[in-house]
Amino acid sequence: MKLILVTVGAGSDRAIDNLASEYLKRTSRYAPVEELALKTEREFLERVERERKEGAVLLVLLDSRGKPLTSEEFAAALGGARDGGKRRALLAIGPPDGWSPETLKLADLTLSLGRMTLPHQLARLVLAEQIYRAFTILAGHPYHSGH
């Protein structure tokens, strides 16, 4: 399953970007990874439509009102989608003002990283690490010790 990590309307911070990219590079040992920065939610919706035309896609939207998952639960969600035939997963960090209600309805999973508000760059770093952790859990790699 190809992973596409999308940020919508986010700025950049070189130090955080480098760290997030390192986790995504590590993840590429387990699955192909693409990073995508888009300016608007409209651009994102166009990408979702294109991806859905090409085949089965898991759409995960980060949202403060989303479901908080443990690392193991997140791994199970990604593994279940992969094993269930999803060819791609779009994991998206929304625009600064949040996702529109219409976009939220399209999500297969609305995920919260916690109840605190995080800047886009930090959310991207946390999500990148959790994606890597999820795939190490699925592979039985010792990176995740269960703590």
C-alpha cells in the first residue's frame, strides 16, 4: 500500500521537516511513501477524486475532533486497510481553519493526535513518526516496545 502524506495550507520549518522526512524515509522500507504539500482544500479534494478513480484508497483526515488511537490501533487500521485491498492511503493534515464538514464526510477515518492544538509542522512530524511506528509494529520490528 502506497502512503501519501498530505499537508494543506501549511508553512515550513526546515528542522522539523528534516526529522519528519527521516521517519518517512525509514517507512519506505515497508511501503512506498509520497509527500505532498497543497495550498487549498479544493486542491486536496481534486487529488482525492483522482486517487479514488485509480482504485481503492483509505482516506485518513487529521482533525481535533477525530478519534484518538493508540499506536497499536493505528497500526491495525493501516494493516487492515492494506490487507483488505486498499492500494493507497492518503493521510492528510488539514487547512489552518480545519476541514469543511463536506470533506470530513469523505473520510474513512478521522484521526486526532490528541486534544491539544499543534502547528502543522509538528503534527506532520508526529504523524510521520506514528506511520513509521505502525509499520514497525506490523513487521514485528523492535522499534516499538509497547510503551
